[in-house]
Amino acid sequence: MYNPLTRSYGEPHKRPEVQNSTVEFIASSDYMLRPPQPAVYLFVLDVSHNAVEAGYLTIVCQSLLENLDKLPGDSRTRIGFVTFDSTVQFYNLQEGLSQPQMLIVSDIDDIFLPTPDSLLVNLHESKELIKDLLNALPNMFTNTRETHSALGPALQAAFKLMSPTGGRISVFQSQLPSLGAGLLHSREDPNQRSSTKVVQHLGPATDFYKKLALDCSGQQTAVDLFLLSSQYSDLASLACMSKYSAGCIYYYPSFHHSHNPTQAEKLQKDLKRYFTRKIGFEAVMRIRCTKGLSIHTFHGNFFVRSTDLLSLANVNPDAGFAVQMSIEESLTDTSLVCFQTALLYTSSKGERRIRVHTLCLPVVTSLADVYAGADVQAAVCLLANMAVDRSVSSSLSDARDALVNAVVDSLSAYISSASNLQQSTLIAPNSLKLFPLYVLALLKQKAFRTGTSTRLDDRVYAMCQIKSQPLGHLMKMIHPNLYRIDRLTDEGAIHVNDRVVPQPPLQKLSAEKLTREGAFLMDCGSIFYIWIGKNCDNSFIKDVLGYPNYASVPQKLTQLPELDTLSSERARSFISWLRDSRPLSPVLQVIKDESPAKTDFFHHLIEDRTEAAFSYYEFLVHIQQQICK
């Protein structure tokens, strides 16, 4: 066997794919149906009155201007823009024009491309025109009175524009689509937000967006959705455009550039990552496993092209996937099983590559060994994915029951397998000690909670995140980390790049761990909350927040100032270290004890009892009662 590293034959054990669990190969022309495509980016922007009033256009255009040279690609990279309200507007950016030329198509029932060749242009050849358009766009629709949204026709036009090459469509939408194909009507009953019974309309109202996504996927085009809404926008229907085309979904409820600075800052940070992160085009992914095992369900944003082949028009490093497997035949004759994922994709530089991940696991014969090797976080995240599917296909109450039953069944089997344990005692193996806590956290998560006021779009977005987030991010969403930060010391600190990073102990997610004399940081993955107690020490408020006392701290504080104090340095160092550990940069929100925003903070204290849900202790008692039945 030829070894490309040593350029010699023999010694297969020294080959890179044998020595490494992850390898990447440059694919030969056998793996190409056509020459590798260029990076192509199309932006579809809502410019109705709602959108202009929210002020998102300025943030998007400014961010794109700042990152134009950092967009992944090569000399062939192409870019285009479409805007829409009750009509669809295209922009001719052909090299040689003195300024961008707007072309308006008002016949939204039979959408067409006004000029086929100059709407997607080479980024480098037309860079000055593109910059002119981005500088002009935020002010072009300032006085608009158009309240309608023809999103469907704009997407149909985008599909026609992208079909010859494939690439990425980025859609920015601020309201319910109200004109043309794909128009939607409000389905939310605000009186049902706190319902403990049936939660309706978790599925799409129309198949228009799913069909469009499948058409896009067939032409190697993914659709990413940015929903910046102040009211119900039927995300359950709109999300289909991204789910089935391997796109991403971003959601900014109550977005406003000045009234809601936290969301505005979140959009800025998300866009910076979105524009500059690596991207793969025209990809397919196949997962294989040892004979005797079979893969039967996939979770994530993709289209299943055949039984084990996932079509991913775009692939990015922030996406997560989950698979369910079953044992079809006896594995008694083997001591190891293998799983392998192969991703064939085109890099932004136009290279066809194959990335291969291989995982090898031992086969054990005793149940005790199975429990000893259980990965509780992987189990919880897979259960969360399954619960989302159950909520949509059956009902939310069915999904909640199934989550509780998963805990009851696994712990019951463990107690039964250990002959020396009493049935009346609730005992879990070390690997599953946190299983009941994590499932309780899931039951109180926006996706699955009942009896607590939850907007339908918020619930659906939480479900979309569960289906597409990587495990680490998803776990922080389910069970945040809580730290006390008004007493940070260097004891136990770690050193990272000449920086001392304090390591405060984790606190239980319970109000009894809070004190009005302290300040606490909650890490929820995409947002950091800093809760300041009413009687917090003035020296902390002065040295870290930069205000003389508690009363002078403003309600909407989203930044920690850089102060030349030891306390400030420690707090900022710790928060920076947490931020550096993930791809998406979380926003920060400082919450005072009497702030209305503290409701969000207290919702995450999942060990406490609420009107509609058990405390952690009550949940453990409930599990024990179910096991003893």
C-alpha cells in the first residue's frame, strides 16, 4: 500500500488515515459532476416599512462593508443583492457603470429576472459599485410607506438567479409574508401562550418554503434566514427554507437598533462570524457503520437524498448533526465497532475535498459496562432532537412524557440489573447522575415548557436550535453555567497567553445560591447575564461596572468598561476566556434586581419550583414513584 507521506510502499499502519481519527483528502475528478463552483453570495433584504423602522439595514450593510475582503472565496467569487417590499428590486452592478442601477419588477405573480447577466457580479471586478450600493442602501427606503412583504416572489427570483451555479442565499425578513406566493396568516393565539394542554401550529402552514428549499438543494443552493421581527412571523413555516436546504436560522425577537441594544449587538457579532467563517459548497455526507448496526434517523438541517446520503448545499463549522442507530444483529463475535463519516465538499477556494472522521468503540457484554461508558450529554442532546420530532408529529405533551420515561426506564433498568439495590431507592450510575437534572432542564426549556408564557416563534426557534446546534452549545442552552463573580481571586486560576484567568466554582441553578450582596454571571451559550444584587458591594460596582453605586447603574447595560482595577481585569479576563471557547460571540446583559429582564434570568434557575413545573427535588421524587409503580 502506497504511503503519500513517506512516498514508499508497505507499512500501512503508518498511513495518516490509520494514525488519525480525522483526515482530509484532495478529491480526484471522479468525485466531480462538474468543475468546482465558485463562492457565490446573494443577499435578499426586506425593505418594507417594518424593516426600515427596525434599522437592521444599517447594521447589515456596515458589517458587510467591513468584512467584504474577508468573505471566503477566490478570484471567481460572485455577489448580488435583491430587495423587496410589495415589489422586488434587483441591482445591476456590471463593471463599467458609474453607479448601481435599480431594476424593479412589480409583477410578483410571474417573477422574472430583468437582466440575466449583471445581477450576480465578480466581487473583485465590481467592488467599488458594491461598496456604493452598501453605503446607499440604508437611506434608499427611509421614507417608504410600503407595509407589504412579497418574500415568496423574492425567493423565487433568488432561486432563478442562483440555479446556474449554486451558492448561499442570505434572507433578512422582518414580518409575516403578506403578498404573492408563500403568503402567510397569523396562527398564534396570544391567550394560549401559557397553555398547559395542546400547543398548536408547531408545523408549517404551507409547503411552499419546503418545496423551494428542495429546489434550491437540487441546485446546490442553501438559504440562510435572519428573522428580525417585532411580532409573530410564523417561523414554523419560514424555517423550512433553511431546514431542507442545509441553511442556518437566526432569530432576533423584538429587534430594534436603538430600543433593543442587546439584540442589535447580537446581530453585529453574529454577522461578523457569519461573513468570515469557513464555508463548503455542493457537499454530500455519508455515515457508515460496522455490519450488524444500522442508521435509521438523522437530525440537523439537510435533505436526505438516499437512505444514508445527506445533501448539504452549504456546510459550515457551526452546524451540528445527530444520528440514531440500532443494533440489527448480534455483535458477540466482534470486540470493536466502527463509525465513519465522510464529507465530500468544495472549499471556498474551489478545491474538491473529502473530510473523514472515524470513531472506534469497544463492544461490552455486561450492562454495568454499558452504564459505565454512558455519555450523559450526548444522550440528553439526542433525546432533545427526538423530542422536537415528537412534538411536531404527535404533540408536545407526548414529547414531554417520552423525556420523563427515558429517565424512568434507564434508571429502572440499572436498579434491576444490580441485585443488591432496593427498588425503593433512587440510585443512578456515576455516568448518569445528572441525567434527571438535564431532563428537568429540557422540560423547562422554551421548546418544551408548558404553563409559562412562551411566544410561538420563540418556541419554534428553540426547537430549530436543538436540531442544528453542536453539543457544547446545546448543553449550555439546556443547562447554563452559573458563577459568582464579585469575589474573584487568583486562587486556582489558569494562565492563558500571559493572561491570568480566575476559575470561580460552578453554582447550582437555584435562587437559594443567589445573594443580594453579590453579583452572578450566567453563561447561557449565546448570552451572558450578569445579575447584580440590590445590596452588592459598592466597590465591585465601582471597580467593575464603573458606576459609584447600585442606584446609578443603568437598566440597559451591555458592556463592561475597561477599568484599571484588579477586579475589572479579573472579571473581563474570565468573560473573555468563556467567549473564546466558542465560535459565536455571546452578548452580555447586566440585570439589576428590580429589572423586568430578570424574568429571563430566573427562568434559567431550573432547580427551583415554578407554578407549572417541579423543583429538582420534586422531580427526583416523581421519578422514584414512577420506578416503584
